[in-house]
Amino acid sequence: MPVYEYIALDTDGHRRKGIIDAGSVVAARQKLRETEIFPVELSEASEQKREETAARGGAVRLFRRVGLQELALMTRQLATLIGAGLPLVPSLSALVTQIRNPLLKTTLAQIREEVNEGNSLTQSMSHFPKIFPPFYINMVRAGEASGTVNLVLDRLADFQEGQQAMKTKIRSALAYPLFMFFIGSGVLFFLVTFVVPNITNIFREMHQTLPGITVFLIVVSGFMKSLWWVLLLILLTGIVGVRYAIRKTEQGRHIWDRLKLNAPLFGDLNRKIAVARFSRTLGTLLQSSVPLLSALEIARN
């Protein structure tokens, strides 16, 4: 039985290499798809290649991710090509030659292969949920149903560019307050760790009773100077614990979201961001003819 060498993507968008036994190229492709691996390149392997692939273990992970800006640019280019009258497969081929991000390039190459074999654009994109979220897939599905894929892709690009612009504005607005916070924290740490101990010696020479708050400050200063590593360990453990609770537990996520929405200064900003994202998402979905109940469910997520 022939042996084929393949380069493929799994459902998480990770690139994989390996060899597979199959009666033909079509059978090899079908065999890979049954294990939820989607071949990008498939060719009969030589004996040397077979040994090299087996020695390496047959899997290579592609670490780079697809950013929102890169996805928006790809979506805009695809909309322009389809709007100019170019068929879908040649449009995807043109994008594959232009895209620089290796993960997005190989993903588009696989989508092109699947579309060329008769699958719809929606079906092909749905195999890569890490790159194309349900919001994206549902809008493309609505565009295919109404025959306005290029218009829907344009709206998707507008939406993604708006999201990117919002992120940029938020980061710009928070940059100065965060900078001042870290500078202030650094100055406070310096004062408590280095300045207060020197002043403490002066107080000791005066042999006077110190106020409670001053005594507390001296104790904290001594602790931070001699046992700073304990404080750092507690801080790191707390950060890891909070991140685990937020990511792995439903209750942890609810508590974190409640804190974000009710936090001083930032609570109002977080509420406005959430409302703006929900409204923009729902409006874009409804404009693209996605049914209301489906649009609400997608926007909720």
C-alpha cells in the first residue's frame, strides 16, 4: 500500500506533519479528515522522507496566532476580490500568495482545497474555530444564503476594524494612569524599603514613644527589606490562583466580572465597553440577515 507524506492542520489550527498508509491520495485525504486533521499538502513519500518523519515524531506545532488586524485585512481583501467578480477559489489562491502570517496562509490554503472539492465557504471555515469564531461563521453563512458574501465580508471587516480601533483607544486611555500607578508603586517601595530604615535609626536615638501608625510603617519596612521574597512568592501565587479560578471555574469568572463592573473608576468604563461590543455585534449580525434569536445568542457569547 502506498505511503503518503502530509502537511495538515488540526481543528485548533496547529500545523502537523506525518505519513499515512492509504490506497490513493483521495483515500489518504479522507482518512486524515476522519481524525479531524485537514491536509494542506499531500504527496507520495520517499523512503528517506518516511524515516525522517518517523524520527521526528510527525508533528510540528505552529506557534504564531492570527491577530484581529490580520484577520480584518484578509477579510477586506477577500471581499474586494469577490466584489470584483473573481470566483471564490481564485480569490482564496490570490490571498494565499499575499498573506504573510504562516498560520493564516496554511488555513486559507486548506479552505481553498475544501471549497474546490465542493464544500461551502462556511463549512470550510467552521473547521478552524480558533481563527474564525461563531460570529464570523454565522455572518458568512447568512451572506452565502442571500448571495451577498462580498457585502457581508465588507461588514465583517468594518466590524473587526472597529473592534481594533476600540482596543487601541482603550489602551491609549489607560496607558498614562497605568504608567503613573507603576511609578507611584515603585516610589512607595523605594521609600518603605530604603528611606524609612534610615529615619528609624534617628527615632531610636531620640528614645521617644512613636505613634502607632509610625510603628506599623517601621514593621512593614523591616518585613519588606528582609523578607521581600516571601511577599513576591505570595503575590505570584495569588496571580496564578486568580488566573486559574477565572479560566477554569464558572464561579471565578462571575466574581471577576462582578469586580470589573463595580470597580472604582474602571467599572463604568468596563460597562460601556461591554454595551458597545454587544450593540456593535448584534447590529452587524442583524444587518447581515442573521435571525434575531441566533444573533442574540451569538452576541451574548
